[in-house]
Amino acid sequence: QLARAGALQRLYTGYPRWKVDGLPPERVSTFPWLTMAAHGAGRLGFHSLQRSLNWPLIRSFDSWLSSRIEPCNVFHCLSSFGVASHRAAKARYGALTICDRGSSHIQFQDDILREEYFKLGIPYRPIDPRVIGRELTEYEECDVIFVPSRFVQRSFIERGIAEDKLRIVPYGVDLEMFRPTRKDDKVFRIIYVGEISVRKGIHYLLEAASRFSETEVEVWLIGAALPEAQALLKRYAGRFRHFGVIPRAELYRYYSQGSVFVIASIEEGLALVQAQAMACGLPVIATTNTGAEDLFSDGVEGFVVPIRDADAIAERIARLLSRPDDREMMAQAALKRVAAIGGWDAYGQRALSAYASGLTSRAPNGQRSNSARLPA
């Protein structure tokens, strides 16, 4: 989006160049070695190795990046990766520094996940305190923090971050890739897409679905299951179909076979799968900690329920199951709502507006800069 607006100076990424779509090669710099090793370890099931690579990956990327930053007015970096780089961009070029945090405040995240694992009696691997330290430094030193939802904003304010430092920039959805197709049957089907884990609250979803007979409700789980989730899945064996990872370009076919999308996450920033499901004509049942309130209105395009509340999820499923006309109205409302929100074009414009606002607020006497034309 920045490239289309003529605002992108360079993208620095840990992915290999072939994974970067739609950008001129001369605008992309890559540092893929540890990133690909970590991803490969995860795909092969070597999760301990993947975790052990996280810290050197973060440190080495930041060191590499800080030595290569080109002149810019805005330096925008994903959280935890930019301590040295933010400082370099500010010292060399006076750049506006943006910390982009996709999840809740890192201490809030660590605390709520520790609580959930304790409730389930599953050993918890806390977030590396070195990573927490880096993020807290970024929150303090950066000029602006991008967050994707009001839920994330609240988690920062509760931890003492000033509200005027936060900018809510919700994500978009690809409205060409995600679209409704004909449903092949009349089965009432719950769809879930994403990582199958404690963090995603998969146990609450399955508990809610288990309140219905197999002839009433079918459950499709799409995504990779973490080892920690195996015991949870075993508890509900026979009550769901697990498809594993489906190519992104094929997901719309699976969404379109559903009746409702359910996501019971304990914590995340703004789950993109919600907008994807809405774009395929599904009402959504989601917890308060998914960013749902920034995507739809409770009772119109879906339902927003408390975290850790299988009863509330089951009640909303029962309502849609017993009132097919209401479900259809919600489905149509979801389609209209996601179209109104806009795709990634709207996200790009919101980001540019936030840059302009940040640059203007730093200008002498509040004078407006020509920020819309300046590279990031």
C-alpha cells in the first residue's frame, strides 16, 4: 500500500525475496537466514529448536537492519525487532519511529496466557524476558505505537502507556481472494481457521460445540495443531474434523461450507480470520479479546462473548441453529459490513494518515509537513 502511494523507500524483511509479492525488487532488502531456519524447525515439529532461534533471530535482524537504514522520514518496525534500528533512524535522520504491535501489550499477553495454562494444568513456557525487555524499551522510546484494535489499545493503557501515543489501525482483508461460494449441503457447520492452541481457546470452542448432538452441529478445524493442544483435541475426539493447514488461496471454499465462524481466543490483536469469514458470508462468534468489536457489531453481523465462556458460545450457536432466518440476515450483514470496512487499501490510507499526524505533531508550531509525499 505504501508503494502504491509512492511513500515506500524500502522494505526490510526476514523473509526471502521470493516470498515478497507485489513490490519492485529494488525496494526490498532481505535477511532470511535465521528466519527460514526457525520456520523450517517449526514445520518439522522441532519446536524447542524454533524457540531457541527466536532470540538470536531478533538480535541479528535488528543489528543488520540498524546498519542499513536509508534516509527516511518515518521508520516503521514490528515490535521487538527494532530497538537499535529505531534509535539509528531517529539519530541519523530525525525519523518518526513507529512500533507496530500486532498483539496485546506483551506483559498483559504473558500474564493472561500463564493464567490459562495454569487453569488447564499444562506447563507454560513464558515469553523470553529478554524479548519483553526489548518491547518495553520500544514502547517507551518510540514516537507512536500502532495497534490493530481497541482491545489492544486498552491493554496498553492498563499498563501505563499514554493513550495519545497509540494509533488504532485495523487490518484489511483481500476481498478478491475471500468471497462466498455455494454451500453444498444444509448441515449446520461451525468453521474455525487458525492455529489450534491454548491461546486460541480451542477448548472453549469444542466444549461449546459438544453441547449439541453430532446430527445437529458439525465442526471443522482448519490449521496446524500445536503439541500442547493434542490432549485437548483427544478429549473431544469424534466431535470435529481436522483438516490441517489449507493453502490460503483455497480457504474461501472451506469458509463457504460453514454456517458460522467461531473463534474463542484468550488473547490476540485482531484475528484476520474473522474478516475473511465475514467476506465469505459467515456470521462470527468471537471473544472480546480478538479485536471483534473493531470488525462488527454484537448482535448484527455476529456475537461478541466474554473469554473463557463456553456457555455463552453455546447459547449463540443455539440461537443461530434455531433461527435460520436470523442467521441468514447476519450473514448478509457480515458481507455488507466487511465491504464497508474496505480491503487493504483502507489500511494503507489509515497508516499514511497516522504518519502524517505524527509528523505534524512534531513540526514546529504544529505546521503541517509534506508528509504524504515523504518516504518511509
